[in-house]
Amino acid sequence: MRTAPTCPRCFGPLREPSVWSSSWRCGVHGDVLPFQPPHHPSQAALDMLRRSARVPVWLPWPLPPSWLVTGFAGAGDERSGIRASVVALTGPSITHGPADMLVIAEEPGVGLGAGFAGLQGSDPGAGFDAGPPHAKIDARGHPTALWCAGRVPEDRAVYVGEALGNWLWTVAWPAEAGCFIALADLSLRDLRDQDQALDLPFGAFSPRLDGDV
């Protein structure tokens, strides 16, 4: 598991803030919000993310059968707070072997969702929502439309939309696991909300959170 912040768009190394600049800087993408080292799945890690997150921390609940929570991550720093959150899930694939899914909430321009999706820009790009949505989910009680992102690597399925003023991304491996997003009638809860006591099933840490995509 990596131990240093990386670029949220390319997961490359960053130059730390200095006396000359208060920003983290990527040699390719310039000033960015640092993608912090991920956390192993635990209640303590979730509580840490909840306290600093300025965006929703989305979790499908109830989880699909046999799925587990396998880690947490975020992009931001102590000065700005966490401006992009990631919840990792792992469960059975519909074909063979395990499937992985990341649920990402981020402010526009951060680029973390696009990074995990394998896209070149920082956001889905113009026209991503042309035509009828490819999936509909419930996000904190609000019907939410999602569209398949184009130009992504063939090994994953990517759906993106907007919820509570932020981008909402779901990235699933292998690509066949995207059927959970389209067909499972998912309902997302914001884990920052205080009026819930969920007994989350934790599993082994997901290496997808390291950004090696």
C-alpha cells in the first residue's frame, strides 16, 4: 500500500508545498488536490474520513449479497478538507472470481473519478449525459441518473452522474460487474449522516485504492 500522496488524475508523484507555493503540484497536471494514502477498512478509518469530508461518503445500503467494504480514501489536505471521497467494495462477479467497485463523490475539477475511470480529463467531458440515462439509483432519497462514461479501458465499467452538487462516479472491475450498477436498484447512503448505526461488513483491503489502474 502506498504511503505518499499522489496526483488524483494520473496517480503520479507530487511536489510538496514549500515556501514558494502552498499547493501540491503534479509535473503533468499542475496544482492538484493530493490523493491521500488509502485506509484499510475499519470503523476508525471511516470516522476519520467522515470528519474531514466536504463531499458525501457514499455507500450502497443494503449491500448486494456477499459484498464487503474493503477500504476508504480521499483527495484533499488539512487546509482544504477532503474534497473527493472513495469507498471500495468487493464481492462476487457474475462471471468468475471477485469483482471490485469504487463509489466516488467529488467536487468538479478534482479529477479523481476520471483518474480511476481511465479518462484523460478531470471531469466526464461535454456530452457525457446526452440521451437517456443508462442507470438510475437512489442517492440519499433522491432519484439520480447515471450515464456510462465513454472512452474508458475495456476492463472496467464506469457510470457517472451528479448528486448533491457533486460528481458521483461508480467504477467496477471487471466490466461485467457494471450490471450491479444498472440492475441492482442500488440505494446510496451518505455515511457522514449522524442518524444511522450501520454494522458494516469489512473485508480485506482493496488494492484498487492504490490507483494502479
